[in-house]
Amino acid sequence: MKERYYSLDVFRGATVALMILVNNPGSWSHIYGPLKHASWHGCTPTDLVFPFFLFAVGNAMAFVIPRLRQAGPANFWKKVLKRFALIFLIGLFLNWSPFVKWQGTELVFKHWVDPDNPESGIRILGVLQRIALAYLFASILCYFTKPRTAFLISGIVLMVYWWLTYALGDPADPYNMQGFVGTQLDIDLLGIAHVYKGEGVPFDPEGLFSTIPSIVQVVFGYFTGQYIQAKGKNFEMLSNLLVAGIILALAGLIWGMTFPINKKIWTSSYVLYTTGLAMMTIGVMIYLIEFRGVKGAWSSFFDVFGKNPLFIFVLSGFLPRVVGLLRWVDHTDETGKPVYISAFSWFYKYVCDPISAEPRNGSLLFAICTITMYWFIAWVLDKRKIYIKV
């Protein structure tokens, strides 16, 4: 019988909680450094959250794949393709939701492509879409190949991605935003209207090309979960896990000297570096929770998020958009034009922001209040044994 690892549940829940925390500041203009993404090259604590979640997806696969093998290939394809499609479509739904927006004083439909601006439309890719794609291809690789083959293919993928990025990118700088080969590829394949423009130019940080190395992140998570199960709860497993994590993180840092560590183009060095840190983090959690029994309110807090991870993450993206449609006049500007405000904005402006002369404190307080609200929702679902599986 396979041993239960509560620490892996806590790890998964913690990544969801941190994803919600960093995505919901009171103001994007007032954020403490560790809660920001690196502007381009580099890696902040916030840049660890997404790869840690993909790594956790791989951990979970290590417990599921053996059951899928027993059930046969037909069952594998049915379950994996269904889950891929649901997660991808939910991500697309989240991008399009709530399907209407305020334009002046009236609500208008959010068109797939804006008829007044053909370069503006609904973004196709995103966090959930990357999770879906990485999960799909990692599942296929881990199901149909032996571990040694899957490991070899993963290494080749990281090396080939490096070579393609360098060879096909802008010779002047293949690793900058507009010189990156994936930028034009996304525009050509998806259409400029459906590419993310939050960076000031059409560039998708969850683009198709940069999704390729993220698949390896899931595969490494699978290997780690498989190893933990095979070795069992002992200090040999733990020490090997920590040493492997240190080696991978150092390898990522060394590789980063030539292929910079970069989340937005998900470089191969970034995969190794963040995987190493994820392995060390899980190792520490296993030691504290499984070996020393250090658990309580802190572990329960994160575990609750791990019970309905995708649902809570989607809700954290969907709810603010819906609430934002319900607005009222806050004041009028110097020209007499009404300035509107909605519930979340009002709470930040009149409750959180005034607590400190340092605006980052109010922004952080809003994020903490937000995550507390979603924790309460997750806690209620858990108490009622409601688990929304995808």
C-alpha cells in the first residue's frame, strides 16, 4: 500500500494560496519587491509560484498514472483528454468572462475580436491553458515511456528549446521580449488580437513555444513523486531528495549564465532552477510534517486550498470581474465627469489603503484579506465534503 504524504497536499495548497496572494494586490502600483515578478531576467519569490504548481501537478500524476495503467490506454485517453479540455476551456472562459464590460455608461458585449479594433480581442492562452497543455503532454510521456526514456526526452527537450531559442531568435538578442522566437510565433498562430498585451507590446508570457519546457517541469514533478513513493518515508529518501534539489538548482544557476533564468520565456535554466528549489521545499516539508510532526493551523490553512485548488483559483479570477460590473459613482473629477467604484475597489480605497502612510502596506493588507476570504470559501467546501474535481 502506498504511503500517504500530507506534506504534498500542503505543498499543493500553499502554491494555490500564493498564486491568489500575488494576483490580488490592492494596487498593482504598490507592491513589495518579493511579491513582484522579475521585470525580465531573474527570479523573485513570486516567480517560483507557477513552476511550483506545475511541479505539484506532476507529483499528483505519480499517484494517478499507476491506476491509469491498470485501467488500460482507452481509459487513460478518456480521462486525460477530458481533463485537458476542461482545464483549457475553463481558462478561456475566465479570459472572456464576464462577457460584458462597461463602455462609458453602458454595458457592451466583449467580442472575440473587437470590431472597432481588429488588434484587440479575447486572449486565448493563460495560466490554466498552460497547466492543461503541460499536463496533457507530460501525462502522455510518463504513461507511454519508461522513466529512463522520459528523463532522456526531457533533457533533450530542454537542450533543443535552448538551441531553437538562440538559433531562431533575433541575432542581436534572442532572449529579449521582441527578439524571442515565440513572440512572433504566437502572433502568427493565434492572431495579434488574441495575444496578451499587458507587457506594453503583443507578447504572451504563457505562449505556445514557451509552454514546451514547462512540460518538463511537470515530468520532473512526476519523477519526484514516483521516487518518494518508491523509497518511502526514511532519511535516505529525504537526503537524496535534498541533494538532487541542490544539484538541479546549481545547474540552473550555471546554465543561467548563458541561457538566462527567465519566467516569461520559461527558459531551460529556469526549469532546472525552480525544480531544484521545489524539490528542496518539498524535502523540508516532508521533514517537518512527516518526520517531526510539525503541523497544525499553518498546515491546515494550506491544506484547505489544496482540496479544491482549481476551483478556488478560478473563483479568485472570476469573482473580481463580476463584482467589478456592479459599480456606483464615487466622486466626480475636475470636469464634473463621474468616477465609478466597485465593491473590491471601495474596500481597498477606504479600508485598506488608509491604514498606513506606506501604500504598499494597504495593498498587502487587501491581498491578505482577499486570500482570507477565499480560504473561508475553501474551508466551507471542505467542511461540507464538497470537492469540485476537474
